Amino acid sequence: MYLPEIGEKLKQLRKLQKLSQTDLAHQLGVSKSVISSYENSVHYPPYDVLLQLARIFSVSTDYLLGAA
């Protein structure tokens, strides 16, 4: 599965909320490198992290996945 939109959206949402990758990583309980890998579409967040991201950014999971 190739979803480049999710990385771009995560980066855009993170910057809109003025969060660093480190800040977001801390909220999710992951390392900064994990956030970087999501934003660069190297890895995709697992479902539980996707739900947390949707809550943090007040968007739907469909939006993050590019379906809406």
C-alpha cells in the first residue's frame, strides 16, 4: 500500500499546530524518528496510532488516509 498523502497531511497538520516532530512523538509515546518515517511515507502508522493522530489533530481517519 502506498499512501503518500498521509505523510504530507501529518506534516501539514503538525506544522499548523506548531508542534515539532519531538512534541508529536512525545504525545504518541514514540521516537522522533518514527514521526519522521510517517511524514516521509517510509512507514505508516498502525491503526491505534492513526486513531491517536486523528484525535490530536481533530480530523477523521478518513481524512488522514486521503479518503475525504
